[in-house]
Amino acid sequence: MVAVPVLRLQAPWLPSLVVRQLNKTIRRNVRVNASYTISTEVEADASKFKTGVGAAHMNRMGLGRLLLTGILLLQSVLGFALDWSGNHLLNPLWHPHARFHGALLLFMLTGVSLMGIWLLWRQSKEPEIAIVVAAVISLSFWTPFFYITFLLPSATLWAGDPARVPHLAGSVFYPNVVVAGIFLVLTAAAYWISGGRRPASKEASLR
């Protein structure tokens, strides 16, 4: 609430009715100007707040993009480093066509990961879509570690000697499942940090 100063025109040479009308006009103009000033200040403060919120979101999104980029690059490199080896693609016991499909998976993973990285860093009016795509690429590769053996019982998570399956505290322990879990946690964290897809109302409030 802004106190409007009481202004009175002193003009004894004018009729009293004219003086009263002039005083009303003066007070009305003062109130209008005061209201305009308050409205302008409020809009300026709101604009500063929105700008600050938008900058904070962009900083978080930048960090999320960096994390997702690292995840996509690392999963591609680890795929070749771990699978192009004697216990996977170069295993003489593997059927030649099985080796073909294993190599095909590695190159496809690298291709879609590079596409995800390109989407993350290209200029776009909707950067949140790239965040979603990059996260889905990672999730689509690592989540099957937790259900493929149920859908395909003849498959196994262990690529080594069946008689030497690792155990931890008396239970079967698959290192690749642990790696998959770590990547899933990192992906979820990167998605959360970046803000993911915000509601349309929040996005509109920052425009």
C-alpha cells in the first residue's frame, strides 16, 4: 500500500466548484501514477526472478548433459573393451553367427550413443527432448540385464566357464549386472539433475 499525498489546489480567485473538481483530478492522477510505478516495479522484480530461475535450470541442464555424454561414451568404449575379447566375440566356442550378432550390437550401441550425444549438444528450442532421448538410449541397453534371462531361459549372464560362476556371500554374483545397475543409477541421476521434462506451466512461466 502506497500512501497517496493529499494535494489541494489553493486558488481563491476561482469558483469553489472548479477548485474542488481540479483537486479531484489531481488526486486521481497521483493515484494512477503511483499504481503504474508499483506495477512496473513488480513486473521488473518478477522478470529478475524468472531470469534467475531460468539460469539455474540451464546450469543444471548443462551438468546433466555432461553426465549423459560421459555415460553414452563410456558404455560404447566399455562395450568394445569387454566384449571384443576371448570370452565373448573372440571365443572359439561361440557360433560364428552369434559372434556376428555380438559385433552388430556393439556397433549399433556406438551409433545410437553418438546420435544421443549429437542431440544433447546441438542447438535446439527443446533441449529437454535430447535429455529424454539420451536417457532412454542408456536405459534401453542396461535394463535388459535384469529380465533377459527370464524371457530367454537358455541365456546366461555369465560368459566364462560355467563351473566357475562367481559367488559372493554364498550367492551367485554377476559383475556385469552390478555394472548395469551403476549405469542405471548414473542415468537416473543425470536425468534428475538436468530437470528432465518440466511441466508446460513451468516452461511457460520462464518465457
